[in-house]
Amino acid sequence: MDRTDPAASIARAAKAYSNWGRWGADDVLGTLNFLDEAKRREGAALVRRGVSFSLSQRFDMDGPQKGWRRRTNPVHTMLDTGTDAAAGHQGFPHGLGGADDVITMPLQCSTQWDGLGHIFDHGRAWNGRNAAEVVTSDGDLVTGIEHMAPYVAGRGVLLDVGRAIGTAGELPDGFAVTEEQLTATAEAQGVAVGRGDLVLVRTGQLARARREGWGEYAGGPAPGLSFTTAGWLHGTEIAAVATDTWGFEVRPNEFAHAFQPLHQVAIPHIGLLIGEMWDLDALAADCAADGVYDFWLTAAPLPITGAVGSPVNPIAVK
Amino acid sequence: MDRTDPAASIARAAKAYSNWGRWGADDVLGTLNFLDEAKRREGAALVRRGVSFSLSQRFDMDGPQKGWRRRTNPVHTMLDTGTDAAAGHQGFPHGLGGADDVITMPLQCSTQWDGLGHIFDHGRAWNGRNAAEVVTSDGDLVTGIEHMAPYVAGRGVLLDVGRAIGTAGELPDGFAVTEEQLTATAEAQGVAVGRGDLVLVRTGQLARARREGWGEYAGGPAPGLSFTTAGWLHGTEIAAVATDTWGFEVRPNEFAHAFQPLHQVAIPHIGLLIGEMWDLDALAADCAADGVYDFWLTAAPLPITGAVGSPVNPIAVK
Amino acid sequence: MDRTDPAASIARAAKAYSNWGRWGADDVLGTLNFLDEAKRREGAALVRRGVSFSLSQRFDMDGPQKGWRRRTNPVHTMLDTGTDAAAGHQGFPHGLGGADDVITMPLQCSTQWDGLGHIFDHGRAWNGRNAAEVVTSDGDLVTGIEHMAPYVAGRGVLLDVGRAIGTAGELPDGFAVTEEQLTATAEAQGVAVGRGDLVLVRTGQLARARREGWGEYAGGPAPGLSFTTAGWLHGTEIAAVATDTWGFEVRPNEFAHAFQPLHQVAIPHIGLLIGEMWDLDALAADCAADGVYDFWLTAAPLPITGAVGSPVNPIAVK
Amino acid sequence: MDRTDPAASIARAAKAYSNWGRWGADDVLGTLNFLDEAKRREGAALVRRGVSFSLSQRFDMDGPQKGWRRRTNPVHTMLDTGTDAAAGHQGFPHGLGGADDVITMPLQCSTQWDGLGHIFDHGRAWNGRNAAEVVTSDGDLVTGIEHMAPYVAGRGVLLDVGRAIGTAGELPDGFAVTEEQLTATAEAQGVAVGRGDLVLVRTGQLARARREGWGEYAGGPAPGLSFTTAGWLHGTEIAAVATDTWGFEVRPNEFAHAFQPLHQVAIPHIGLLIGEMWDLDALAADCAADGVYDFWLTAAPLPITGAVGSPVNPIAVK
């Protein structure tokens, strides 16, 4: 990584870690191909106590969005209410009343998966496709997140880097987590990361954001993965990675004039499924308590046709 | 059940099958309380092959909604596209491009859970609360579906009534499935239903709707549970039930002048979590092939604060 | 017009009636340039009785949209209600209560203006610009409808073709109104059409749609302007034209294999402001009664930044 | 006005200035009844030069909303783009391309009218109706803003208080404009206010908000009408009033523990149509230049069925 030459660094990593063609020309799943039935059997065997954890933030107006790129927090409104039902406004017979509701939300507003059509590199989408042909105003015509709908269930692994090397469980903003630190965390927590795993990296920043607010812009300074972890993300053959931060990689980015360069390698070239703004705190506390850092994880995106992302409520079961 | 007196029939069932107070005055989970850690261990042990199934319809404009009670199909639009990225419109450095999207949808528009605040009986919500105090235009202030976020993962059981007693796998519209038929189906398929289970009842109607269209109104004639199954829903102590139809219970309803009377008993009185418009066809074909009708099921609602329902992508793993 | 060769016919009309460059390279107003201050003085002088008419349909779920190209009817929901206010849920002091609301709607869902960025011809937008540079997923960056915000107020002229040559005030579906019929209508109704006018053409179809429903698709068969009126639209130097139909021009279109060919000439080449689904019935009845077919008309689009259309409530005053 | 007793002050003003019953029990227009045909003739005669002004802010993400009570800025997205059209994605014949768009916005998000169902006093809506029966989650069933659709066109009067008594054209935040100051401004500017007028009060705060930002909350400190102007609003028999501020009345409100007390009198008791966040700056500059402070004004709300407010693009013509 040459901090003075982001373009060359990105191009080098893109070439070194490309999975283009690895699963055929028609592939729509990327690294999710690594998550096979054997891995699911291995994951299910991790359910020992039967305790379950939601890894999702609540979806409401108290979320992180401030308007950047027209991203708002979710707006949830009622079509019918109990107040109206009790007042007899609804016209149903025999005392029936009902409530209905509607939501308007960016698919990137809170706990989410980034689909394969979310990021491009020089006009190229995942598997080398022409971005202009893949994602139009009709949505992602090829790699829409609906294709992943049945598959995101397997072995989850938590790397609680905040707890392992942070202060009071938190890494500071701007802290770039390296491959060495990921490996050291796994060792310290007695867990191995391998092919087909769903890896969760906790930095502790969400706890801080909840305590202190998200500030002027959800994409502001934060800890996150270093650009240099691209090789690890590729070489471990993990199926997906998620963090408890807005943008997965460290912010500000490590190049003076770049924007989310690790995304630019990880999504279009590695074909990696990336989760953001996951709430890992309750699960992490449990893992710290019982010393078990792997579990069964289901994190199914909503199959919104042509979507380049999806809100998700990931469920870990130990 | 007295077909000439719906009000009395509903009142009788409501009284007979009430779970009010069963889990304390502050309960927000209803029958989901039956789904405990032991049940999750039992469910996880059902993962034998590692194959996973999505039980969700795709969320798009081809859905069932026709405008009734302001319910539309999901409207998914793009904030940024690959076409724009390729055209260099986005202003990111070093060739980075991106796509973002937004959705507007009723929470009852497609594959969904009905939350405990979705239906009332004579102004009463689940656990005997005053509906007017529970669900206002700010949403469900007490039993919002966010409270269920971590818990809906356990043993799933498929009762494929369409296959067991229908024609070509489908029950006709207006067919009211009785307790006897549910029991006979379970026996024929070699599966037992019990406390804490997540029960999926397949009628075959979704396959028909997909083939022939939803018609003028998604809530039109359909097979579904008979009003008389209220006792079974209560007595089996299942955690949740879901069907492949718009409205879970038979349509037209069995009383001349009623509207969704089984909802009126099941949600506010039994506290039952109900799923609708689930796509059970791929799972059912697999169950028919291997003769195994129980599995691990995760069906976590999005934790939308105060929501009375949620779209869901349920994942069954066998 | 050669019915067997739509491409050539469109190209010929586009060339013959082009206004590209007429108002300079930076123009964002098109024919609205014809509506000058003198014309506004002329229009204001037409206010004789002081009676006003709304020419807008109501915006609600009973509108014409059926889902074509993700167009829905407007979904209007409440953020706060009187029911909640009366129940004391809102927390305001001293008895204050309030109601707020939200709308989600396509800008093309009902009574509307088509902006200059709404239609392109072979990748060219109004004034010869590259459509790909003008309208991105950020909206119309050049000719957004906000630029027209102050100007759409002037002399309105009603040509009630339905009344002049139809049956019971209505033209049949598929009826192509010609220049001769427009001229004859104007003469019969004693009104002249000229430079800078806002011309309203009533076919009577909206009355029929309201009576009989919009059918399966709002863009189905309807009366409307013939493709051959392109010359008249150009030569009269009118500022804008609006009709009481979904699509302004006759449907089905007059070429076997075309789609809205008159739009393709009128918007990108003539730079003409086009209104659709205007409700002209009350105004038309008044004009028939008093024999006066011109009036003061204000029809200001909402200045939605970058919009290619806008809902509008046009107000005619006689 | 007793600053130590807001409840009594509000009650006293409500009683003193009530118009309940003035236009019959079925009235849905309130003070808009004052705007009659004679007033429209008078207004139209004010068109002398033919120059027109939009009094609307642009509707986009740069607006004043920060999320209070789930109010967001307008989110405008594209269903089709020129980029897609140029790329040949749309499937229309003969080179036709198109762009469509969608908006999601609170009706109170920017330049707007407050409808008669927007504010209640002790559970009472305009004309003494029960708020709980008037505005449900289905919207305003009685006084929805669609009823006003044809009528809001008449004589406009600008009272530029910012210019008359402010500094550099602006009143400071927290400045409560009194009846005396309104009268003095009218006299200084040579204009009379009377029955049926549409009165625009400029404070200069919008210019400041545009220059310095809206701050943390659009409803923060601002100049505006004093609570004591209730009598003037009632006695002048004006049809409507609008200001260039978020909330029309001075903020913070003049009572220690009140919230928008003048609204509480003006809307439910006077039946007054109130406009907020109007951009009066260009018009005001013109009025200062030519010394003419009255004009023709059309400010038609969108007839959204059951709405308690509407975005509006008011057009003044001089």
C-alpha cells in the first residue's frame, strides 16, 4: 500500500485479489459461494444453549442518517391505529379493529447488507460486468440481492477487536484494523476463521455512537478495517464480513484523497458480501462471558427485486 | 361455532382461548414465550443436510396488493445507479462508483409477520390492553414488533395440507381447513406439532395465485384455517403459525357478516404470532421428496420501532 | 405522416418543428419563453366575474395508476391525528393538539405538468442536449421543473373539442384530434389561439374514466391529439398545452409500432410544456354557459429540484 | 395577555375571536369565505406590469427539516433517467426515451399551507367539531385541504416588517411582531389590509436561515407574530396569512410553557388559513423598488384528499 498513490494501490489490490470468473460467468453470489451445506451443518452444531441474539439496530428516526446522498432515517407511519379502532372509525363488524403501517427507507439506512451491485470500480461491477448494464434506474438487473435470499445462514465468528486491543472495549476513531490484529484477536479469543464463515468484526464504535451521537455525518471518523486487509478478506475465503460501523473500513480512509477504497476492491473484485452498522454488543458481551466466539448465524436479506442492499435483522444463536 | 351468530361465536372463542395475563401484565411477546432455549436446541438438531430455503416472495411491483386500505406493492427506486457511475456523474475519486436505493412499502404488503398490535377486539389489544393507548399514530407504543427481534428462531414444522388432501397439491378457494385435517396431515407426514413450534400451513393457493394472478383483490377467496381451529391454535401452544395465503384464515370467512374473525381471537386473545403470504413451495417439494417435515427456521422481523408488522425473509434449513 | 414509417415521420417532424437554439444555448424554459409580461396583462384582463375553478383531480388512492412503470396512486398517511390529539397522546401543553401528514407519489401520477426532461429523442433532450448528461439519478440537472416555478401564469384558452364535435360532450377512445378540428373548435367557440397562450384541450375522456373507471391501465385507449398536430403546436407558438387524458396524444398511437410519438417531437424538439389528466369539466361547463372560452390561468408546478414533472392544481379565473 | 397564565390567555382569545358557526355548521373553508368574487376582481386589477414571482422555496434535501416529529426533507428519486434512455435500457421504439420521478415528503416540510385540520384546541377542531371525528388515520374526513382547491386566488398584500422596522431587512429571532407594528408597516408602505385579503408578513428570517443555516431544529428561535395579534387576525377579516418563517408566530413563544399558542387560536377558532416558510424575498425587493405592495396572488394547495396541509408554489403577479 502506497499512501501517496491510491489509484495504483487500489488497482494492484484489485488485480491481486480478484475472484472474477471463479464461479463462472453467470455468478450472482460472489463469496457467498463459499458458504456450502457442510458449513451450515458445522454452524448448526454450534447451537449449544439455544440462546438467540438480534444484531440489528432499531429502525426509526433516531438512526444515523443525516441526509447525505438523500439517505434519511426510516419514516414509519400508520395507515390505521388502535386509537381509531377504539373510536369506531374503521367500519369492521363485530368489534374487529386493526392497525396497519408503511415504511419509507433507504436500503442503506441502518443495519444492512451491501449487495454486489452497490459498488463499482472504473465502471466495472462484480465479475467484470459493465456497471452501466447491471444497475440502471430499474435496479440491479443481474446481481440483485434477491438472489442471495436463501443462502445467508451458516457459521458466524465474532472478532471482538474492540475488546481485544481497544480501551474499555472500543477502538478510537480513525483506527485502522490490520490483518495482524484480526489474527491476534482470533487467537486471543480462541476461534478460527475459515472458508465460508460469516465474520463479524466489532470495533466498539456503535456503542460510542449510541452514547455520544453520530455527529454531523454518519460517515465521519470511525475505526474500521485497514485497506491492507484486502488480502486477508480474499485469502481466508470467508463468505461475508460485517462490522458495527457505518462504513466497514476505517474513516478517514488511509489515503489522503480516496473514498472507501477497500469497498472498491472488496465488492466488485472479491465479490464479498459486506454488512454495516450491525449491533454486536449484546452478542459480544455473551461471548466474553462464556469464551465462545462462534455460533449459528442467519442474516437473510429481504428479497427486494433488484436491490443493491437490504436492511437485515441478523440472528445469532449459541 | 354458530354460523348465524358471529358475535357470540367470536366472544365465546375469545373467552375460551384467552392467554391474557399468562405471561404477566407487561408481556410483549405472546405465544413467542413458548419458544424457549430447549426448543431452539431441538430445532438446531434438525439441520442434517445443511440445505437452506427462503420462504419469502420477492418484494416488487408484481406483488398482490391492489390498493385496498392504501396498501400498495413495494416501490423500489434508485438513488444512484451503475449507469450514472459509468457515465462519471458521481464525483468519487479513483474510479469508485456506487449505487444506492430506497423502498416505500406497507409492512403488510407481502411475506410478513402480523405483530401483536395488528388486530384488536372491541378496543382491546393483546393482554387486555386498551387499543387506543397501545397503537397511536406514533405506532405500537407497547408491543411493537421490535420486541420480537431476537426470538423468532426455532423448530419449524410444515403441514402441507394442500398436498395431503388437496388436488394437485392445492386446496380450492373457500376451503376451511379444520383441526381434524391439520392433525391428519401431521400424521400422514409423520411429524408432531407441539409447544413452541413455528407451524407453517401450506394450502397451495400461492402457487395458484402466481399462476393465475391475485385477481381484483388480494383478500379475495382463498383456502385457509377454519374459525374452528382457534382451540387447536391455543391448545397446541405453538409459538407462531404462517400460511401461504393473504389472510391466514379461509376467505370468504365462514360467517356471513364477519371479517377475519379468527384474527380477532388469535391475535388479541391468544397472543399468536401470524405469518401471511409465505412462499412454502420449494420447501414443501423438498419435504415431499425426503419425507422430513420439520427443520430449523429463522424468521426474524425487522425491528422497526413501533411496527405492527414486518416484512420477513424466513429461512428454513434442513 | 406516413403510418408505415413512424421513425421517418418522427424524424421529419422533429426537424421541421425544432426550436433548438431559439432561446439560446442555456435555455431551460422552452415554449414558456412565449409567455411574456404583455401576455400576462392580457390574461389578467380576462378576470371579469371573479369566479375561480380548480382543474385538478383529487390526489388519492382512487386515481388512475395501476402500477405501470412503478407508478402508483398517491399514498397519503398521517403522522399525527385528531383522534390521538383528543386522546391526549401528543404531549403538547394547554390543550394544543395537531395533525401532520406525509405523501408518497410519482410526480406523473395525476394532474401534472411534464417537465422538459421528461422525454428524449434518440438520446437528445430539449435544446439538443445529451439526455445522459441532463437527467441522471440525481434528477434533471439542467431543465428541472424548478426553473419554471414563477412563470406559468397567463392567458388560458379552452378548446372543448369533446363538446364541439363529440357525442354528449365526449370523443371516443382512439379519436385523433386534428389541426382542422382544433381550429374549427376555436372558431365555433369564438376564441383565438396565439403566441404565449396556455391551451387546454378537452376531449371528455376524463368524465368517462370517472364514470366507467380507468380500466386495466391508465395509458389505454383514449382520444387525444393527432401526431399531425405537431406543426400546429409549433406554429401557433403557444406556451403550453394540457388535456384531460392520461397521455395528451391519441391512444393507441397512430403508428402501428410507436409509443407516444407526439411527445417525442413536442418535448425535446419544440420544448413544449405539456399537461395531462387535467380536470376541465367544471370550467368547460361554465364556458359553455357563458360562451367565454378564455380566462386567467395559473398553473405553477411545485419547484421540486431536478424534477421532470410536477403535480399541479391549475386555477382558472374568469 | 397574561404571560404567567397561558391557558387562560389562550382560552380568552379563543372565546373572543371565535368564528364558529359564522358560515354555518357545515363550513369547511373558514376565513377563506371572506375571499369572494369581488375581491378576485379587485386582485386581478392589480396586474399592471405582468411580472410574476414564485414565493416557494425549492423542495429538496437542503430544506429545513431535521427529523422533528418524523418530518424529513423531501426525498425525490428517479424511476427512469436520461442516462438509462441514452444507454438504450428502456425498450421504447424509434428512439423514444423517458424519465419519471417520485417524491416522498411531509406536507409540512417546506413552503406550505396549514389546513383547517392541522391544529386543535382541547380536542376541538375548526367550527367546534370533535377533533377525534375529524382527523383520523384516514386523514381529515371533513375539512381536508382538497375543499380549498379552487379558491385561494385573490388580492395579496405584503407587509414587509423586516424592511420597515428591522435591521438590514431582518427582524431578530424572538422578535414578536405586534398589531401596532403591522399597522405601522402597512401605513409606511402605503397599503391597506382588509376583508378577504391574502396577507404576507415578511420578517427576513428566511434570508437569514438561507445564509446561516436552519440550525439544529427548524422550529427554533425566529421572529414572528405576537400572540397578541390574534385580535387583528380576526378583526381584519383577512382570508389568509403567511410568513417567511417555520412557524408563523414568534419563537420562542411568549409564554414560558406554551407551544404555538397563536396557532391554537387562529386555526381551530378563527378558522384562519396559515402559510409558512414562504420565500418573500424577491417579491419584497420588487415591492421596495416600485413602492407597490399589493398584487394578484394565486396559492392553490394540491387537492390531496384528507390532507391537513399542502406544499404550495404561490405565484404573485404585479
